[in-house]
Amino acid sequence: MDAFLTSRIISDVLEGLTNGVIYGLVALSLVLIWRSTGILNFAQGAMPMFATYIGMVVFAHKLNFWFLAAIAIVAGFAVGGITERVLVRHLYGKPELNPIVVMVGFLIVLEGVAAAIWSTTPRGLPSPFSPIDWHLGGQPFALSPFAVYEIVTALIVMTLVACLFRFTKLGLQLRASAIAPEVSRLLGVRVGRMLTLGWILATGVGTIVAVLVSSNFFTGLTPQVMDGIFAFGFIAAAVGGLDSPVGAIVAGVSMGIILQFVGDFLNSNAIIVTALIILIISLMIRPNGLFAKSTARRV
Amino acid sequence: MRRLTDKRLALTATCLIVGVIIIALSATTVRVGAVLALMLVVGIAGISTVTTKRLRKAHPVLTRAAVTLLVLDASLFATYFFSSITNFNLAIGAAMSIVLLGLSFLTGASGQISLGNSAFMGVGALAVAIWANHHASTPIFVTLIIAIASGAVVGLLLGLPATRLRGPYLAGMTLAFAVAFPSIVNSFSSWTGGDAGLQLPTAVSAPRWLSSIFGSHASLLTLNTVWITDITIVVTGVAFFFMANLFASRTGRAMRLVRDNDVAAELAGVSLPRARVIAFMVSSGYAALGGALWTLINNSVSPPTYSLALSITILSLVVIGGIGTLPGALIGGVIYAYSTNVISWFTAHTGINSQGNLASQLPGIIFGGLLIVTMLFAPMGIVGAARRLWAKRRLRTVA
């Protein structure tokens, strides 16, 4: 194999990895909400977008990036919590159509309001790291400080979420109220609070994604910045299985890499089409996702 | 009983005579008189069929046909008097109501939801434009059938996994399709013209006899608008008639059972995959028909119109009108036809910055807000709420 092709493949893998962790995180946030409340949150892109606007644009007075990001994430927690309490609470136990429709409506309202307040012009956010690729022996290496920061942030978030669910009492309560709400309630778990917490957590994770994406020099923050990423994130979550956090991340990362190859060797239009084909095929083979345990359905 | 029939006969005869006198006084040429007389006869026949209880019970299909004919009759008559702008809005709204009907059927009859309807509309819209650019002389109804077929075929491809899907997967998948649609269009830009879209080689033009009805003072634009509006209305009528029968048919009943309890449906011998795929194909075929009509009305197709935002507007209109109801789709179409005007009137009169961001975002915010409010407080939409009120009133009068 000649050197050029090798370096092209390496750079595709690395760039795919940077996109893939983003898709994985979005998929993870979808899975968090799905597991705790059984709702596929179609506003899972728009809510973090809104929080990012609140944090990064409203408070953008000479504060440094990390403060702004922290404000955005807190805003994300707030948006998630308020949404659950005000909107979603009325939808538990309703036909599964209702939450989908309401969240789709919420998506379009949030995007509309954001565009009305902050306009649709892309905002360049301060970026903490350079987006210019490192050079290795005179050759560009397809890995920039910003990309490394994205990957590392994503890994930290994933680890934190995993630790929260596995090793803390709170995580146990969260899992318990998702699996058996009645029993948990009898055992003294405040199930309602846990559901709110699930939404807060998921929106927080989503906001980290939104901050990462919109502080990327090449995209910037627009009201629709998360639409495409949400679509990829949903596809990753569906391929991996909406029940499986691990599946979501694995599917997200591998999809990022595969799609980078498609974009490089075919063209950029083929990316989303390939993603759609992957989704269709994987749903035909395993409708509940590749990583899901098959479940019996109660009649 | 005998007395009543006599009364009706007398009433009908009076209507006929009065109508004929009015026509004779107002019609300027024999041709106009003939057209008006035909419309009158159809109208009276329609009304008497619909109001006859015995017929309504024994021949539901005939009744539906009569209702359709009656509404068509009245709407076609009205287009004669409307301004070109009103007619244009009417045509756009009528085509939209076909799309709404498709989604309404999918959701109301099989419990699934699609966010890809804008993309299916785009498929139909492009199919018409591409076909017309290669075979300009094809009659309109043939191109419309081609559009429906292409929409249904794409629907079949996407619907195949839907046979095994439950819950929100189909909604997410169709959302991905809507997001992917612009890229798909761009991938085949030598056919589809990319983002710029396509122009029809020749505009749909009114036949000679229509201009003789309108007289020489009518401009070509007016005539063509009336003609395409009338075509759209007739196609809409046929689509509604077909759907009304489908709703009431064996297939329709089977699909409602699938919606309410898929396990029971399977036990009763309904093939779930078949029911789901058919529902999805009908819905995408209807969406394609609506898009095709839009192309004919606008003389061109602009792919960026068929975005995810349009899909969400379609969903809101279906929900606001009433999921799974025929009048709901019609109401949704009317709302869509006039929403732009009403909203711009609203922004102009309330003095909120009409050139600013808010005005351009208002349709999305209003439709999204209405979607949420309707789903939370009146999940069956306007038609559902009206039916409930009606039922309450009937109960009160009985008690």
C-alpha cells in the first residue's frame, strides 16, 4: 500500500473519530431519556442549542470560554428540568404518538424563538483550541488540538455518565425508577424527581455536544446547527439500540468513521444517504438495535 | 311518507325552475348557460341523494360520491368569482389537504407517524418536472399518476423496515429521510437541477372553451389560474372520495385494528407487515400527488421548499385539524392556504418588527405552539373537539 493511501486512511479514521464521538454523545443523551421515560426526544438537538445560545451569547461579555461553557451547561440543566416538569410530565402514559408530536412541536418552537431572538446568522464562538492540524514531519496529520479536546471531552463525559449509573446511589435510583417505577416508589425512591433528573442529565450531555459543535471554527452557532447532528445521533442510537448506552456510543463512533470514509472516497452528498441506508438495513435485520437484548412484549 | 316525497319533489322542481330562470337571465351565451345548468342539476341531484335517508343507509358509496360531487360543484362554481390570488391560495391549500389526508390516514389508521412527508412531496414534485422536461406533451392526469407511482415506490423502499418497527423508530427514520432529501436531490443534480430546481417547459394553460365562458375581458393569467385551481380541486375531490371509501373498507377496518391493538389484529388474521406497508405507501403516494400539484400550480419546483420544516408544518396541520378524519385534513388545508396571509396581516397590524427576525419565524413558532397545545389539551384536534361538543349537546337534548 502506498504511503499516500495509508495517510489518507489514517486521517479519515482520525477525523471520523472526532465526528463519531459527537454522534455517540447525542445518541447517549437520547438513550438516557428513552431509558428513563420511554420518550424519543425529538427536541434533543434544539434544547441544547437553546441553552448554548443562553450561555454563549447572552453572557458573552469578556468572560472566558470555560465560564461561558459552564453557564451554557447550567442553562442546559435548567432547560431540561423545566421541559420535563412543564411539558413532558403530562405525557406519561399517553399513546406513544403524543410525546413524539409534542416534542416535534417543541423543536420547531425552540428553533423559531432562537432565530427570532438571535437571528439565523452563524455566531462564531470563542474556541479554546486551534482547529489547525498538527504537522508530523512536514505532513499534516488530520488531528488538531481542537479535535483532541473534542475526543477527550467526550470520553470524560461518557466515563462520568457510566460511573454515575454504575457506582453511585443516585445512579441506582435512576436505573431502578426507569426499570420498575412502582417498586422503586414503594422502596422510597422519588420516581418523579428521578425522571426530571434523567432529563436534566440528558440535556446537560446534549449541551456539551452543542458547545463542542458550535465552538468549532468551521460551523459556528446557528438555530439549526443541531438538526443534522441530531439525525446522525438518532441513527446511531437506533442502530445501537435505544436501550443500550454502550450500543449508542459504539454505533456513533463507528458511524462517524464509516461516514468519513464515504465522504472522502465518494462525495459529501453521499454521507447522509449512506447513513439512511445503514439505518434502514440495520432496522430490517434487528428492529430493536444491534446491541439491544430482545425483550418480550406484554400483550 | 308519501306526503313527504311529494313535498321534496315540489321543492326540487321549484329550485330547478328558479335556477333556470336565473341562468336564463344572467347567462350571456348559450355555452355559459349550459355549464351553469349542468352545475345546477348536479347540485340538486347531489343534495337530494345526500338528504334521502334510505339511500344514505343502503348505498354509502353513492352517498360519498354525491357529497364529493356536491362540494366539487360548489367549489368549482366559486372559483369563477374568486380573484386570481384567492384561487392560487385555494389551489395550494387543496393540494396540501391531499398531503394531510395521506398522513392522517397513516397515523389514524395504522398508528404510525411520518416526518418525511415533505420529502415525499418533493419526490412527486420533481417527478412531474423531470417527466415534463422529457415528454412535454403528456396529459396532466398521466403525469400525476406517474408522480403518485414514484412516491409510492419510494414509500415502499423506506417502508420495508417499517413492517417490523414499533414506536418512534419510523418517525425517526422518516425524519432522517427528510434531512437527507436535499443531499439526495443534489446527488442527482443533472436530473433534478440541484437546489435551483426545475422549470416546467410549458405552463398548464386553460383550454379554449374556458375562455369563452369567461368572455374576452379575462386575462390569460386569470384563466390559467382558474383552470389549474379547478384541476386541483377535482383531483382533491377524487383523492378524498377514494380515501373515504378506503377508511370504510375492509382494509381500513383492518388498519384501525392494527392501530388499536396489533396483537389482536394479528390474531384476527390481519397481516401486520402488509397493513403497515400499504398504509405507508398510500401516505407517501398522496404526499407525492400534493407535491406534483404544487409543481403544476407554481410552474416550477424548488427543492429547498421540501424541508424538514414543511414536514413539521404538515404534522401540525394534521394534528390541529384532527388525526384520522377527513374534515380535519380539509380544515388543515384551508388553514395552510390562508396562514401566510393571516400571519402577515397580524404582523402588519400589531406593529411587531415586520422586517425583523420575529416576523419570519412567526409561522414556525405559531404552528409548533399550536401543535403542542392541541396535543396536550385536545388530542383529536378541531374535528375531535367539535364531535365531542356535538355529542354532549345531543345527550343534553335527550335528557
